[in-house]
Amino acid sequence: MRPGGGGGSGGHGNHEGLRARGAPGRDRLRPRAWAGAAGPCCAACRGGTPRGSPSPPSPRGPLVRLLCPLEPGFVRPVGLRVGRGSGAHPGALRSSGSEQARLKGGVVREDTEEWQKEPSFAGLERVGGVDLSYIKGDDSRACASLVVLSYPGLEVLYEDCRMVAVSAPYVAGFLAFREVPFLVEAVQRLQQEEPRLKPQVLLVDGNGLLHHRGFGVACHLGVLTDLPCIGVAKNLLQVDGLARDELHREQIRSLQREGDTFPLTGTSGSVLGMALRSCNSSKPLYISVGHRVCLETAVRLVQSCCRYRIPEPIRQADIRSREYIRKQMCSPVKVPSSGPEREEKAEVDD
């Protein structure tokens, strides 16, 4: 295990950083005991390894540890390794692609909650935000952050910041396999320790349906946690003919007032998301459906959560993760140092 990763042997070790507003600190949630292959996990995960167990040596390099959505105590190892060219073992990419396609079938693109149907979101009381900040010069260590804010007041009710050891390499289009397991664990800790503060919706620093294969970080996290999720990206992911060209710049210039939008329509004819001018900034946000929410609702909710350009749940998750890193060791940067598609998270908000 790399330094700074903490005490787990399966790549999920961490330093403690859990705190609920108005509540004393809690011990971390212990992983569920391994029930063996007969446990209530999906067929693909049977024969997997329980979190916390030693990982067998892999000739294909570091293991990506995939959380089973049916049994949180299980992880299934999928070998990936950094190499020349594609940056990962071809077999691992096929396996991750199959896993991605399987999970994609669980995405719900419509509103499922009563509060979503209300113009003022009556009944919505808690909005969550998640983010990862990486250590400067070290893309193997990061701080995973989950915050829960009151709604509509946008006051912080809960925060959980933990240092994590990121063993999976960055592979374009598969960012979720690198980052989502830590965010799922943060949600699980919250559900175990402070269930009354469980968010009714999560805002994710990344994309949802606006993705190379229509299944970005916000979709992945939403399906695994079964929470409504919204993707909020600061830069345009160029997929399905979408490009940061003169036409796109002209559309951005057309956003004159706070709340102005234009659809992100690919060459396939599908509306993949919406560009939103959230405040007085000339730079729009790129909103996309993650899970259990429609695009119109996603845009309205993000707009209502913005005091500044970035919606407050994500902004607070980012601020607190950076501050946590500063207290632990050194100054962070927002993204891993490697990966050709990292341009202020421009191409890897997937």
C-alpha cells in the first residue's frame, strides 16, 4: 500500500475525517463480514474478495475494486495496468466496459420523488455534494469528500472527508471505476452513522449521460447508491459531435442572464445535457442526468443551489476536501497529474 492510504489492505484505507454538525465524532463504519460465495451478491461478484482481505498478486497490475450494488461488503477485482498506448490492459477494458454496460441498464432518467414535481421543490430538505481532490504531484492519494446541506438554506449539516489510496489508473471514459468506490463508501458511512441526514439528491462533480458511452460518474454513483444524482461539469466533454468550437462559443455568448440555458444536442440527435449560466460568470455549467431525475428538474435544482458559479453542495465538498488535505500534508490539485483528457477536469468529468 502506498503511504498516506491508511490501514486497509484492500486499497480502501483512510485517515478519519467524519463529522456531523452538532454531533460528536464517530468511529468509522467497519466493513461487513464476508459471507462467502453463497452471500446475497450478484452472479458477477460471486467468488470476489471481501473488502479488507488481502488481494492476490495480479500479473496484470493494480486491481480496480468494483463495489457490488447488491452486497456492499463485496468487491470484485478487475485487473487494469498502466501501459503504453491505451494505458490499460485490453482485457481489463473489456471487463470494465461490460460492467459499465450492465450498470447502465439500471439508470432511471425520470423524476421519481414527489419533491421533484413541486415548482419550489417542497419536501426537499437535504442536498448532498461529492468531490475528490488529489494530492499535488501524487495521483495515488486523494481526499474523498461528502457534504450534506440544508435546502433551501444551503447550510452545511454534515461533512465527511477522508484520505484514500487510489490504486486504479486513470483510463479515459472509465473515471468512475477509479473514484466512485470511495464516494459509495462515504454514502454508506453516512447511512450507518447519521441516517437522518441522508441526502435526498446528490450533486456530482462530473457528468452523467453526457459521456462517451452514456454512463458517467453521476450515473455510476446514482445506480450504486440508488439516490437521485445530477452531473455538474465545469467544462464540456466533447462527445457525439459536441465540440468547443465557434458555434459553441456563440451559444455561450447568447447566455445573457442568470438561468439562461441551451441544450447540448449531439450529432445523434440526442439531448445529452444542458449548458446553464448559473450566475454572473460568463462560463456556463454543463448539467446532465445522473439517475432518478429528469434534465429539466436537474437544471432547476442546480440553479437553485448556486450562490456562486458552482452549486453550493459541490463547492463546499471541494473547499472542505482541499482544506482537509492542507491540514494533513500539502496543497492539493483538483485532478490527477496524469491523463491526456484532464484539462481542469474538462475531458474527464465522465
